[in-house]
Amino acid sequence: MATHGLPTWPWTDVEIESLPPPETLLLEAMRRWACAARRGLPPMNACRLPLVAEEVAEAAYPLDGVLRVRGRHAFTIACPLHGRLVGDEPALLLAFSLAQRGPRREALAAFLRLLPPAGAYTAMGYAITLGMAFRRAGLLLSNPLR
């Protein structure tokens, strides 16, 4: 599957304050997960706290699943206090947004930019589950195709 032709994500290297609230929540959960994983702590427990505050705690498990897919070669995710998007964060936000709001083939292509095919397919299942949990809580990620 070709991964070229996907939209350019408008949030590459932007300040966190400029993100919409659902993306900010997802980013905080991802960053807490990554920080805990680097310290050797249980990452799913760390990412659950901001999700519980927004009544979307069930999104912690699928987020954990996506972030574990890469195994030892973790995604490049900053610490929670970093003021800008860095590394794989914009690409992950794009993939999650496409899984919730866009055509599934584009979401799969976004994950294929980050993962080998087997990992991308695994991440898709988790990302769709996360998107459904966010939608049930009234949190809609931005539609990147508009």
C-alpha cells in the first residue's frame, strides 16, 4: 500500500496550546505513557490519569496497545512538559484522527509510515477502539481531510 499522498499534518512542530482539546488530551496521555515507560514504571497506569479526568478511561488500554506495538524501538515522544510537538507525535495524532474520522485506508497508510505492515494492522484495531471511546465521550479529533 502506498503511503505517499497523505495530507500534510498542520501540527508539525507547533505549540501544544494551539491544539484542540481532544488532541491535547491524547497527546498528554501519550506523553505520560512514554515517560513512565522510560522510567520502567507501568505506562498504562500513567496514561490513564488524564483520560479518567475527561471520563474516557477506557481509551487507556487501546492507547497502550498502539504504543507497545513498536516493541523495543519506541516511538519518539517527548516528556509531558515539552511545549511543542516533536518526533512521532504529529504522525501518531494524524493516524488516530484518521482512524476516528477518516477512511480506514488512510489511517492504515498513516500507521504504515510508522510501523511495519503487521504492526500497522495491529495498531489499527487499537486506534479504532480508542477513536470509538473518544467519540462516546463526545471527544472528536480533528478531521485531517478537511
